[in-house]
Amino acid sequence: MIVNVVECLSGAERAKGLVVVIDVFRSSTVACFLADMGVGEYIATDSLDRARALAAAKNGKIIGELETEPVDVFDHLNSPFLLKEADVTGQTFLHVTNAGTRGLMACTGADEVLVGCFVNAGAVVDYIRARSPELVTLVAMGTGGVMRAQEDMMCAMYIKNELEEYPNSIETLRKFLRDVDSAAKFFDESRTDCPEEDFDLCMDLDRFDFVLRGEPVEGGVRLSRVEADGREKA
């Protein structure tokens, strides 16, 4: 098995094999929380216009964050902590963010696409081992999909190390990532959309024992919960 790490949207566009799209702060993490909370149809898309059109057609809710848009355009914010208080069971959700959801749509050359982050890293590793593909591409989406984000690169390396049986230290990563530029929003009291609790939730290693697998649909990528051994959740 060959495991490659690429970055940003440009990396997603050329990703091959079994592809894992990683956006730790916070798209991939929110996706896992939604799946665990029993969301109904869940589609990631790459623009607010697409999200609105799909929401109208499917009577769905829009969740996300975009640098170009105020937070009040979303029905739910892209925050695992704030999402914990919501009732999403059985509801249709359209997810749009600056990097992670766009990356999912950009992986047109992949054999299979998964969502990965720290909260389901172990399940991603188990799933990949069970599938045993010749090629794995880990996409560290980065800030806005154009600039390296340390949390995404570190998560990609964590998964790669686990697959290749190299040692990892999540405690070291937690301490390091708490001080990176992309984590500053969690400790900015003026950012009501980025509660401090989100940092710890995003770094809660192996909180979930499932992966999310993507299926291209019109206007986006439908994400479905799949157990680590490849079985779809009943």
C-alpha cells in the first residue's frame, strides 16, 4: 500500500485511489458529529447557491461557514459544540464550508472518498486496512483550501503513521495545535461562532468508530455512515 499526502484543493483535484479528505477545524469534525446524531440525508456542496437550491428542493437545512458570508445565512453554524444542542434526527442537511466540503467535490479522480479527522482517525485506519487498496491519498485541505493548515497536515501524518505503524502522540499534537494560527479563532471572545469548546471536540481522538463515505450526486456529495469494517449502518 502506497500512502501519499497532498494539500489543499489542488491536491484534491489530483488525488487518486482511496482518498481521505481532512478538514479538522471544522468541516470533517462537524460531519462526524452530524452522522452520530442521526442526520437524515447529508450532502456536502461547494457553494452557498448550490446549498440553497438543494435545501429548497429537499426541504433541508444549511449548515456551514464561509469567509464571504455572515453567519446568519446558515440554519446551523459549523461548530460541533453548538451542534450538540440541536435536534437533527432524520433531517436533511446541506453542508458548505471554505475548504472541506469543496474538497469532497474536487476529488473527481478518486476510486473512493472518505471524510477523516482526529475524531474518527482510528476508524479511517481500520477501514483502509480492511479495504487494502494499492493507493491511498490523504488530502490535508488547509485554510480556505489554498494554504497549509497545521491541524490538517498533522492529522494526515497521524493517519499515515498509524497505517505504516510508526509511533504517534496525540498529546503532543494537542499541545502544538492549540497555539497554531488556525486555532486562534477558538480563543477569540469576539467569535461567537467559534466556541472554545470546539478545539477540544475537534481533538477528541477516536470519539467515533465509523467513517463517512462520499457518493457523488447532483450538486454535491452525499455522505453516508459506514462502519470501520465496511458495513453500512442499518
